[in-house]
Amino acid sequence: MKFILISLVSILILASCQTKKSEYVKISGFAQGTTYNITYENSTNEYYSQAIDSILKAFDKSLSSYDSTSIISRINNNDPTVEADDWFVEVFKKSAEVNAISGGAFDITVGPVARAWGFGDGPVAKHDSAHIDSLLQYVGMEKVKLEGRKVIKKYPGVKIDVNAIAQGYSVDVVCDFFKSKGIKNYLVEIGGEVRGKGTNAKNIFWRIGIDKPSDGNMMPGNELQAIIEINNKSLATSGNYRKFFVEDGVKYSHTIDPKTGFPARNTLLSATVVCDDAMTADAYATAFMVLGVDKSMELLPKLKDVEVYFVYSNAQGDYVVFFSEGMEKLIVKQD
């Protein structure tokens, strides 16, 4: 699961000598336990800071596990009166879709196990094998279903955690708002998930920096692996180089394999995904980190309009880069 307090990409609005087309407005704030940064061309001469803040607060009331009164929290607490709203329904459907396509690598029921490892908002970590095994009975998308607006769980202990997809969807929600207002040029970033349309104030397409996945690179934007240019596309990156712990000489990452209940162990260091919507990009970035580079590349031919940039280590411990054919066209610069 992605640790939502850490941004895995850095927004770069690169300079150009061309003149501004019109005023661009920048908005920053907090939502879902993380930050957001939004830039848009103010072609309508309207300031949407309060409207966007209200949208994101309402979104948290639906899908934020940090809010004990949210719809998802009430579902997890087995409130018999709670019903899913449209946002929850959309996230659940996309989660089920990606779960099926990825062979279970992406699973929104893995939250309790992630918290047992100390990744999340739970109590002190308790991750001995017996405890993890006891939690696995609650993990699996087949143990939860949506009937109308009611979430039906096989066991009361099943908990839903959408941190690995909801941030991406919140980006899409804000972009839909801009579309409804006739805004044609914007960049929306929430917790590192990004979607851009049109051009920036210097009349160039939006450029996104992918951080180098080294353990010492803790500051987003400090060391870049590559710069990707997007137009009317979304980008999400997941990696294991910022959120991990070392115990008895073993490094444990925050990406939990739903099948084993243990942190995924493979050579993939970071996975960047570009596709039309941020919700899909967000989910597949996590799924690829669980699958590893070989299984991810096997899956790619089955995915439509999904481009990737993988950084992984070889047998000698050196960095190796793989990018899809479509992604190659988007790369402006790489290390």
C-alpha cells in the first residue's frame, strides 16, 4: 500500500521565454492526510480555492480513513446504516477491476496487514507470522462486495483501505470540476498523483519529475531519475525507497503482498504509470510494485493505454531502467 504522507513525484514547471497567455492561479492545501498543489489558467476570471477545498473536504468524508465519521470508516466499523456514495462506488469498482486484472496484486482489503507492519494509522506494529496469518483471513476482494449502495462483508473483520487509489481519484474529481467550469489548462497534484491538461503559463506542456529511487533521496525533487512531459494525461509513481524499516538486518518495505501478508520482495524500486485518469495510474503503480518487474512486463500487453517507467536493480545491484514504447515519447530528460 502506498504511504500517503510521502510524495513520490515532484512537479516541475519549467521556464520558457514565451510570454504568459493569461493569469495562472496556484492553490495549495491539505487533504487525505497529505498536501495538494494545483495550478490553473484563470481564463474565466474566477478563483476556485474555496470551491476546491470544499470538494476535497467532502471527498474526505467519503473515502478518508483518517476521518472516523467518513463513509469508509463507518463501513469498516460495521455501521449497518451506512450507504456508499458515488465516489465510494467508483473507487470500489475500479479497485475490483484492477484486482482482477493484476491477479490480486492490488487489493483494498490489505489495510489491516499493512497496519500490523507499522505502515498506517494503527497502533504499534505487531507482525509476527502467527499474527499476520490470523489477519489474512480478512484479506481478499472476494470477501467484500457491493450490492447497490450497501457494502457486504464476509466477515466483520474485513476492512477497506483505499489509500492506494483514492488520492488518484481525488485528482480526477478536481479535474472534472475544472472541466465543468471550462478551464482548459491546469495541473492538479494531490499526494504525488498528478494530472495535467493543456500548457502552463509559459505555454509549454506540463513536465513532471520522477525522483531517483535511492534510499538517501528523501526530499522530493532533490534527485531526479527522469522528466516526463504530459498533456491530458495522468501520472502516478510508487516506490519503496522512502517508507521502510530495517529489523534484524532485513529491510521491510511498505508495499504489502496481499497473498502472503508480508512486504513484497522483488527488484523493482519504483514504478511510474501514465494513463488517462489518475485513479487508474495510482492503482497500477501499486500493483506493479507488488508484482515486480518481470510479472509487470508480462501484464503490460493486456493493458490498454497504460505506459510505464520502471527502475529496478539487477543481480549486480546496479540501477536498470525499462520504459514502454509510449512512455519513451514522453521522456524529456533522464539520468
